[in-house]
Amino acid sequence: MTEYTEDYVRKEARTWLENNWDPNLDLFEWRNKLADSGWGLPNWPSNWYGRDLPVGLVPIVEEEFQRIGALPIPKSGIRMLAAATILNHGTEMHKEKFLRRIVTGEDVWCQLFSEPGSGSDLAGATTKAVMVGNKWVVNGQKVWTTSAHKAHWGLLLARTDMDATKHDGLSYFIIDMKQPGVETQPLKQMNGYASFNQVFLTDAEVLPDFQVSELGDGWKVATTTLMHERRAADSLRAWGQVPSSEGPIYDQERAEIETTMAPYKWYPQRAGRVDLIMQRAKETGAIKDPAVRQEIAKLMTLHKSAEWTARRARSAQEQGKPQGPEGSLGKLAASNVARAAAKVHTMISGAHSMLSGDDSPENGTVAEVLISFPASSIAGGTDEIQKNIISERVLDMPKETRFDAGKPFKDIPRNTIS
Amino acid sequence: MELAFSSEEIVFRDEIRAFIAEKLPESARKNGGRWPHWSKEDVVTWQRILNEKGWAVPHWPVEYGGTNWTAVQRYIFIEELLRTPTPEPLSFNVNMVGPVICTFGNDGQKKYFLPKLRNLDIWFCQGFSEPGAGSDLASLKTSAVKDGDEYVVNGQKIWTSQAHNADWIFALVRTNPNAAKPQMGISFLLIDMKSEGVTVRGIETIDESRHVNEVFFDNVRVPLSNIVGEENKGWDYAKFLLGNERTGIARVGLSRERLGRAKKLAAKLPSFNGPLADDPQFKRKCATVEMQLKSLEITIMRIIDRQRRRNDSTPDPATSMLKLRGAEIQQTTAELLADVAGPMVAPTGQIRAAYEGDFPAELEETLGIIPHYFNSRAATIYGGSNEIQRNIISKGILGL
Amino acid sequence: MRSNVISSLKVFWGFKMDFELSNEQQLLKDSVSRLIADNYDLQKRGAIIKSADGYSKTVWKQLADLGLLGLSFSSNYGGFDGGPVEQMIILEAFGTGLLIEPYLATIVLSGTAIQSAADENKKSELLSAISNGDHLMAFAHSERLSRYQLSQVETRAQLKNGNWILNGEKTTVLHGGIADTIIVTARTKGSDRSTDGISLFLVPAKTKGITINSYPTIDGMQAADIKLSNVSVPQNALLGECDKGFLIIENIEQHGIAAVAAESVGAMQCVLDMTVDYLKTRTQFGRPIGDFQVLQHRAADMYVAVEEARSIAIYAAMMTTEKDTEKRRHAMATTKAQIGISCREVGQGGVQLHGGIGITEEYAIGHYFKRLSMIERQFGDVEHHMTTLSMMDSPD
Ligand SMILES: Cc1cc2nc3c(=O)[nH]c(=O)nc-3n(C[C@H](O)[C@H](O)[C@H](O)COP(=O)(O)OP(=O)(O)OC[C@H]3O[C@@H](n4cnc5c(N)ncnc54)[C@H](O)[C@@H]3O)c2cc1C
Ligand SMILES: Cc1cc2nc3c(=O)[nH]c(=O)nc-3n(C[C@H](O)[C@H](O)[C@H](O)COP(=O)(O)OP(=O)(O)OC[C@H]3O[C@@H](n4cnc5c(N)ncnc54)[C@H](O)[C@@H]3O)c2cc1C
């Protein structure tokens, strides 16, 4: 293995960018260049669009992108979770078929996990997949499915065995969202967006090749997806920030964010928009209020600890340690930061924080923070669930009393709505 | 309390204040609650002064020495004592065993004990908790076996506050080990601490004192007549007692007194621009505590009032809220005081010896602060921990 | 043994955020941990507290022999050029054992003062003396009414006939009673709160005019109130530049913050471990109390608090060598604020989850709680540092 040093990587990245970056390129042409060179996702394997770079060095590359103004791969959205899952558990065919279009952003993905009767208790999913002839036929209902209405592919958790226990009867599939058996119905949120959906699966089909890992391995594979989702929580605030530079390639990316990436427009707000705090405090003069300053200091302290906790997690990852429950730590920290940031925004903007539209603070962004931050402690596993995970997996405390252990799934009491 | 007190109540309050100002002995005044525990002498002397005035047990039925005050008056009375501060009337006597004897005791017990409880001629302690039975009190093992006209008591109690000062102990003991439910085999027994076979061992605590104890019973013989109420019904009386304890434990006045002290001390210490007392953040903290105390105070009066109307000796689960918040705010104010003192909390009481009699009086003022803080950590543990109070609220009130 | 452990300590500490320990660091950690495990159960510690000196000379000697006292000093003065990581490892281990030896006073606070302000002669003399364990020092700065205001110095020093004459009173001087040399801060000009006009002096403890009242502190250590009446020291007792001591004092405090941050992480981890163990073994209502979800979640919150503290302690260790004073100031205030928050959450949580036994002297948890309560108030509490931060612009 090559011995990487900071300087070496910086120099290589800089040279490549100087030779290749051109704001007049077509967006997808540029992303294909990134895929071919491996500079888009340099910590990915070199045979799959990466450069085998240790994760700890990725920030160096990111700095070089920023320095020259080059557009990075949008590292956001379910598609990145799909990539992580496929890299871990997928077949060669899956990698061949899906990874490149994930890197270029041509395919949109969604995560078909939550159901009306199973949210926190994800393993209680009742959507069924049954082998009919040589195909899986899927029936059931999913909910809160972000981007389902835009998605080409879905990560599907479905029950394949009613006689097995709850966790053992699940399998994991990649489902084609553009087929007649898949019907999506948008749900409107309190912040005005409609980023998630109900998804009705009626005799939807999945080819056997599109099963991920073995039959009955669904829970194991879903856990990989979820750990990446939690781990990603600390970088949420970077998602969907629209670049402000002029030029066709930027226009193209802005257009993408408006359409396929629409949900990520408000994700930064749900993370609290810590980046706006100082600017807002200065603009409004709230910075002169000692009480506000004190709250800002608290928030920044929290933010700093969270940042360093994330760095430690990255360093652990760099040392080749598997994704572990420490992602729960980052996720909890992210919801604490979001909550505190919403509070400080309210202190700064007062009643104005409730306005939207032209006259409102930051064009309604502050108001959006206030009605979006609660999502942080729910999506991707609630705060309570993260604490359960820490207590069981890190502190090795007694497991919660389970009423479903060891029993076949069909004998377990379930929500009547499912 | 401007909001809630009528002019008659203000007059009443002033009467209490004047009485305290006139009668509080010098030694108690000097001690001023600086350390978390009052001396036995201070407690006894003060309670006798109150008893002489007829104020030792305002909330007892009039026939046993009560005053027939309204709930608000009773509240005003106790809060005035706490915010002065004076020693508190001994809770084991006046809030715990007293009301139990008034309600469930026989005539002989009433006649013998009640006057002595009021005047603190007998000092009681509470023998409930055991090493294996804390939150799960019903699992207690100390046994009382009938032998002729006596019970023979064997077992161990722990965390028994004041046992080293006590003349008697009221204990929960198991009289029927074979009852259908553990709660159904427990009796409420009064035991003379001078009985043969009773041993007390002090436990040192983090607040530099020794106020809790282990109490061992080794074949202690107790007359059958010392049982309160019926045999094996002790759990009901204990629940009644704990309900009363929870109401009395909020101690708003204590928190107010601490807040006042914190402000006074803050006026003498520097912050960034001028004294700490003028620091906006400090002022906000004080305002927050004052707001919390106000809400608690009004809630207490609502619940006391409701209890009167409920006319029911089973405890109101809402009293759990008082214990919960009262304890938390006591902790907040103890914390506030310790935060104001800051680095001045470092010395232990042994600093007095270091100065060899030359100890500067102004240092005395900050010495008890950290013991108060350490001691306050127990407030969410005893009398049913806050976790247990939340369990009671979620089951008893929210129906979960 | 000594050269063995230490010579290999000059390890790479680069940009990589390599938080995992190198083999050498692991070795260091193991040897400190072993030393503490062998010498520091609660009973032995209790006996040390009650002993006449209030610290163990044997343990101090062992620390010296292992090379731990001089670890972070420059090899020009007999040290081992250890970096912030090594310092963190040692202090974390001290936190685990609730060590009461005068490491903070002598090595961290006084050592920093000497390293940053003394001339070459004094450096080689004093640094090697304290590394050998032969010489103890204390840093006498705080005064009765200074609280956390570093520039509040009323003690005066005047130059008379070629000697400095010191007058004033210092309080809660950590290990002031056993120090051979005391570093005294005094005002050489300006008003009581001015940052300009403070100077530092090296004062032998036996100098005439010094009265020391030494007493145990709530966390089992020793502190002293020190009275100086016409204490006379030679002109060269001045440490650093006259009137310009404030920056040195601030630097000393910052090293103190990084040190107690690491120490507190060790102590907090112990509290968490003990608490989790207790939750698994204590039975009520017919099952381990760790079955109750509220207790699990509180333990999880404590875990989060410990990890946040650990992250920030690492950050602090990295920032002790930051050259930009504003950045360093900001980083240390951030650190101490977070440490204070975590100490409180973990200390209080540990006691609460233990129930009655948590407040006894006989059981370990209370002793950790007391040390954490002290650390909260050492070198400024949460509110103090939050206010400091709120008056600064974030340098990031
Ligand atoms: C913005 C957003 C986007 C989302 N996107 C997707 C998506 O793309 N795909 C997808 O599959 N899902 C998605 N979700 C769904 C999300 O994963 C679920 O909302 C979440 O897992 C919680 O499930 P629930 O809403 O059914 O709540 P419930 O599970 O019913 O929980 C209700 C409450 O009970 C608590 N609770 C439940 N179980 C326990 C327990 N064992 N111990 C303690 N407390 C408990 C919870 O913490 C919560 O407070 C999204 C959600 C949001 C808010
Ligand atoms: C200063 C002090 C004075 C005292 N004075 C007296 C006295 O005079 N007489 C007397 O009889 N007793 C006294 N006690 C004892 C006190 O009542 C007990 O400490 C208390 O009931 C808790 O029991 P424990 O200490 O055994 O803790 P445990 O019951 O072992 O509790 C340990 C932890 O588990 C939690 N826990 C336990 N069960 C549950 C549950 N079901 N759900 C959620 N959490 C739970 C508790 O809240 C606590 O945090 C005193 C205690 C103290 C600290």
C-alpha cells in the first residue's frame, strides 16, 4: 500500500484539478471525469471509482476542491447509503450496474424501510416478498419514504418468511421504482415541503438478482445502511448548500437541487444552520445582548465537541475499524446541536423568526429551521433509539425486555393499522 | 406570594416572623443553616419553643395539638421557618409517625406518644430501607416473630437518618413471610432504641458528616402492644406516611433561603464587569429559579387544598410532582450557591484547625456551602427517588 | 526501565488525528496504569490522605523513576520532549486513580511557569529538580476575592534596596503547604484589576515573613492559605519580565485546563464504568435495575458526556502548542466549558444511579464525584468560560 502523506495527496489532487477542472464543462461530463479519476470519492476502492485513500485524508482533497472552486460529488442522499450498502454486501453485478450512476448522480434512490406499523421497530416490517415463478412479488405499504416520487431505485426491506423470528424473516432488495406496481403518494410536512411519501407496493416485481446478500439477511444488511445513515448525521449541515458562483455548470447543479435533490434543500435547516448564527447575531445587533452571546457560546461549545467527536470517528474509520455504534453518538450530538441552534435563532430573530417570504430573516430560512429541526431527532432512528443502542451495544446493559424474541413473526402482536 | 396571599394571610405571616425574630435562640441564629445538619440541641430547643406556643404540629387534628390553620397558613408557617432559617420541626415525629399514630394508632399509643412527639421528648427515626430493599421497599426482610406477648425482631435497616440521636424507631417489619403478596405481610412497629440487641453504626457521607446509620436488630424483644394498627397492614400505613412525606419535602423556603444567600455572596465577588451579582447571566439564573419556585409554591397549595377535599387517606399521586420538583430545585439552588462560591468551596471544615483558633470569621460563611451541595444530591434519592416519583406519575396519573 | 519507556516516546504527532495510541504510547499507558492500580485503591488513597504530608513520597518517587515527572520537559533540561498526547495519557490515568500527588501544582502549573518564563540557569536547575522528584513547587495566585478573574491581584511587590518586598494573602494554593518553592504573583504596578503590572516571583517557602496554613480540600488534596508580610527576596527572584506576568499566568492556566480536562476524562470514564457495573448487579423489583430504560438512557447520556469530554480534551491537548494567543484562548475556554458540563452530568448521574450508597465515604463513587465537582471549579467554571467565549469572535 502506498504511504500517503498530507503533502503528497494535496499536491496530487491540486495538479489533477488544475489540469481537469473547467467550469464550462457539462455537469455530467465533469462527474464522469471524477468517477474515472477517482478524485470524486477518493476513499472508495480504486477499482470502483475511488483511490483507496484513507478517510482521514479526504478533507485535504475537499480543501483543494474548495480552493479552486471545483464542484464535488454531491455526497448526500439515500444514494450514498445505497453505495455504502452495495460496496459492503452487493454482488459484482450490483456494483457494475449501480455505482457509477450513483457517483454521477444520474440515478435517484430511496429507502423503503419505515412502515405505518414499524418505525423505530424497523424489524417489525410486514411488507411481504413472495417468490412467484422466477420473480419476487412484493405487496405492502411503506411510509416517510424520502424522494420516492423521484427515485429510480429503492432499498427495500421486506418479509420473506412469516415463520422465522422477526429479525430472521427479513430480506433486502433493490427495487425498480419506475414500474406499475409501485405507487407513490406525497405527504406534506409542516415546513411546507413534500419530500416524503407513502409508497404502495401492489404486486411489484423484483428479479432474484436484485436481492442483496442471502435470504433472511435483510436485517444485517439494513443495519449497515442505518449505521451509515447515523454516521452521516454529522455532515448533514453540508448537504444541499447551493453554490453561489456564476457559470453553466453551477446553473446545472442548482437546477438539480431544485428537482431531484429537492428534499436536501431543507436538510441544512433541520440541522440548525449553525453557520448563519454569527452573521444573524451581528446583523440584528443581538450580538450586543450578553444573554444571547452566552447562548451562542454554549452552542459553539457543543458544536466544537461534536466536531471533534466526528473527527475521532473518522479516525477510527481510517484505521479500518468497522462502522460501529459510535454513529449513534454523532447522531445524538447532531440533534442536540440542531435543538440548541433553533433556540439561539429564536433568541436572535425573536418574533421575526416566524416569518417566511421576502421580508423574513434570510428569506424564510430561519423560520424553516424552527419547523424543520424536530426532524433531526426522529429521522434515521430517534434519539431514544440511539440511546437504546448505546446502552445495549456500547455499555452492554441488559437488553430491553422483548415480547417478540424467539417467536415466529406471525405470532407476535402487531399494530392493527399494518 | 403577593399574588396568592390575602391581607389576613399577610398579617398572619408577619405574626410568625415576629415570633421567630423574638424567640429563635442565639445558637440557632448563629448556625443559620450554614451546614446541612442542625445540632440535636438546636432542633430540640426550637421544637419545644414552638410547642409551648402551640405551633409544633399545626397540621395535626386539633384534639392532638393541631392549630386548625388553613392549608395556606400552614404553608406560610413552614416556609417562614425554612427561609429564616430555623431548625425544621423533626419530620420523623411531626410529619411521619405522628400522623400515622393520629390516624391508625390506638388510644394508649395516642396518649403516650403524641404529647412526647410534639415536645420532642421522644426523638423518632425511620427504619424502612434495608440493604436489599431501597426503591423496592416491599422486599424488606427484617422479621418480627411472635413469642408470647412479644415480637422478636431480627434484621438490618440502613440509611437510617438520625438513628444515633433517636430514642425510638418506627420500623417496617415482616410479620407474615408467606403472604400472597410481599406487601401483605408487613407490619408497622415502634421499637425503643434502648432495647437490648439494637446496634447503631454510623455511615460517613460525602458532606463531611455522619447523619445516616445502619441499625441492626439481634433478637430484639418488642411488646405486641407496640404495633400500630393491624398486623400485616403496615404497607397501607407506610404508603400514607410516604404520601405525607412527599408533601412536606418540597421545602420551597429552604430553596429561597439559599437563593438569597447566593445573591448576597455574589455581591461581594467579582465577575468580568463589576460584581457577580450584576452579571446578566447570573441574574437570569436567579430569575429562572424564582420562576420555578413560584410555580412549585402555587402547585403545592393547589394540591394541599385538593387533598383536604379528597377526604381520602390514600396518597394523591400528584404529591409525587412536589417531591420531584422540590428536590430538583433544592439541588439547583445548592448548585447555584456552590457556583457562586466557586473556588472558595475547596477547603474542608478542617481548615479551622489549620488556623489554630485564629480562623477568620468571614471564611466560616462559605465553609458549609459545598457540604450543602453534596448533601443536596441525596434529595432526589431519599423519600422515593425521582425515578420512582416519575414512575408513580406515569402510572398513577397518566395511566401508562 | 526509565529510558526504555521514554526514549521511544518521541512519536509522530501529525495532522492525521491518529487518536489510536502507538505501541510506545500504549506502553506508557500500561505502565502508569499499573503503577496506579498497584498503589491506589480507595483504602490506600485514604491512608495517604490522612498521612502527615497528605501525599505519598513513595508514589512520587516512583513517578520520578519512571520518568513521568519530566516527561513533557525539553531534553535540554533533562526532560523527555513528550508531547501533548503523552501528557494526556498520564493525566487520564491519574484521573482513573484519583491521584492526589502534587503533579498539577509542581509539574503542570509551576513547570509551565518555569518553562515559559525562567532564564536558562533556573530552567536547568528547577526543571531537573522537580523531574527528579526532589523538589516540590506550588503556584500561588488566587486571592480571597479574585474568584476566576485572573487579573485580580492585590498582593504587592516593591523593589527596595535591590530586594523585592512582597505583601499580601493568597488562598487555596494547591499543595502550598508542602512546596519547597512557591511561585507568587504580585502587583508591581497598576490597579487591582489591571492586566498590566503583574509579576511572578520565585519564593522559597522557608523565607521569613511567610505564614502557611495548610488544610485538606474536599477532593482529598491539600491546599494552603499563604500570608506574606514583608517577605524579602533578591532581585533575581523575578520570573519573566517585570509587569508583564499576565500572559504567563494565562498560559499556566491554559496548561492547567488541558491537564484537568484529561484527568477528568479518566475520572469520568471510571464513574461511567462503575455505574454501568452497578446497574447490572444491583437488584430491585426482582431484576437488575439496569433493566429500567430510564436508567439505561441516563447511562447513555453519561456516556455521551464522557465522549464529548474526551473529544474536547484531545482538542485541548492539540491546542496547548497553538501559537496564536487568541485561538488558544478560545480553544481553552471552549474546553473548560465542555469539561465543566460533562463533569456535572457524569458526577451527578453516577451518584443518582447508585442511590443511597452513592453518597457515602465508604464507596468510591462519592470520591470521584467530589474530584469532578472540584475540577468544575478549577481554572474557571462553565459560566465563566461561556462569558469569556461570548466576548470573543470565534477564530474558526
Ligand atoms: C424527515 C424524515 C425523513 C425520513 N425519511 C425516511 C426514508 O427515506 N425512508 C424510511 O424508511 N424512513 C424515513 N423516515 C422515517 C423514520 O425513520 C421514522 O420516522 C423513525 O424511524 C421513527 O419511526 P416512527 O415515526 O414510526 O415513530 P415510532 O417508532 O412510532 O416512535 C414514536 C416515539 O416512541 C419512541 N420509541 C419507539 N420505540 C422505542 C423504544 N424501544 N424505546 C424508547 N422509545 C421508543 C420514539 O423515539 C418516538 O419518540 C423519515 C423520517 C423523517 C422525520
Ligand atoms: C441521605 C439519605 C437519608 C435517608 N434516610 C432514610 C431514613 O431515615 N430511613 C429510611 O428508611 N431510609 C432512608 N434513606 C433511604 C432512601 O429511602 C433510599 O436510599 C431510597 O429509597 C433508594 O434506595 P437505594 O438507596 O437502595 O437505591 P436503589 O433502590 O438501589 O436505587 C438505585 C437507582 O435505581 C433507581 N431505580 C430503582 N428502581 C427503579 C425503577 N423501578 N425504575 C426506575 N429507576 C429505579 C433509583 O432511582 C436509583 O437511581 C435515606 C437515603 C439517603 C440518601
